[in-house]
Amino acid sequence: MRRTLVLGMLALGLGITGSIPAPAAAFFSVDFNANDGGFTQSTVNPLGASPSGPWTHGSTVGVGGSGGWTAGPEEGQGNPVEHLLTSSVISLADSGAVSLSFDHRYSFEQGWDGGQVLVSLNGGTFAPVSGASFTQNGYSGTIQTNDDWGYTDDMNGLDVFTGEAATFGSSLANLGSFNAGDTLQVRFRGGWDWNGIGSDPSLGWQIDNVALSVNPVPLPAAVWLFGNGVIGLGAMAPRKMAASA
């Protein structure tokens, strides 16, 4: 009877074909309290605007008056302008599905100005994080297409954060699956057209608590549950039978 029980346990263990997911682990996290987190500011200004609100690190512009980054708003600068906030190069130690989270609040002119998130893989071109990739607090609208911003790859027609989110909220997006050794960069792209701002002229776009997490490739359930223990169970059977003989 004991032998039957042991063999049944082995059969149960070997018959499991699912996977046991590992918990998500943050491999990059910055709160901007001590410093700027290695992020850098740049400006896109192909039409010769007169911008006044680039990304600036501040000790009180983040969640609860903590450190963070802020940009804009821009008004009356003559032509559209974009301000870009870009992370340092971030390396992945593990393969798996990567997610991005960040806290932010904003006040953009609804449908005319807005903010977008982009990611670069292995030093390649920055690609937008799609609206469908967000699982929490995604883009809130689209920049209009009736009045052209007037330059290649401008922000007309893009899904963006627009309108107003007066208090900080957390946004979460799935970026896809990547390999160990890959590198990523995250970019926040704020764009303002030639006139008009959001309902809160003091706000613009404020960013805090940026993090990247990975769900490592899961192990097969049978290996995770038993591993070398399967050998141990099999080795116990003869001893138990001998003891009961």
C-alpha cells in the first residue's frame, strides 16, 4: 500500500505541465529625492519657438512635496515645442516580461497639448508605449489633427495624457518581453502647441517614482514542486517496504 501511495505521488508530480510564475521584481527604481536619478532634459524646437518651461528637477515637485521632475506649461512661444525627459541606459539581468510604473500629474490644454511615454531597446529608435499597453491610468485623449504642428514626427494625432489630472496618480504599462542583457531607456515627451495651456497654469507635467519590473521566465510546475525531491521519494519506497516486510 505504501508503494502504491509513493508511485501515485510521483505520477501526480510528473503529470503537472503548467508553470509557476515568479513574482515581479523591480530592477530599476528612482524616487528623485536625493538627486535627478540620472535623467536628462532636451528640447525639440524645429520651428524656432521661444520655450520657457523645460524639464527641471526640483526637491518639492514630487509626490507629497518630495523630489521629482516638472516641465511646462508653455504658452505664446510662437510655435510648437517639445520637452523630453530621458532616463539613463538600464540593463536587464533577467529575461521576462517588463512593466513600467510612474507617478504623475498634469494640466495640458485638452486635445491640443499632451504627454507621451516612449521606450528605446538596445540603443534603437524611441518607440511610443501604446495606449493598449497601459493597464492602469493610461492615455486620456488624442492631440487634434485639424491644425498641423508643421514638422516631421510632430505630435498631431498621437494618444497622450491630456486635459487635467490635478493629483498624483500611478500609471502602469506592460512593455513586452525582453532578454537578459538587453538595455532600455524610458522617455517622457511633453508637447505644447503655439497657444493655450491647461486649466492650472502652474502645473504642466510632473513626474515621480519611476520603476521598471520584470517577471522572470517561469519554471515548469513539476520541477518547481518536486525537483530533486522526486528522486528522494523514489528512493524511500524500497526502505519502507523492507521495514514492513
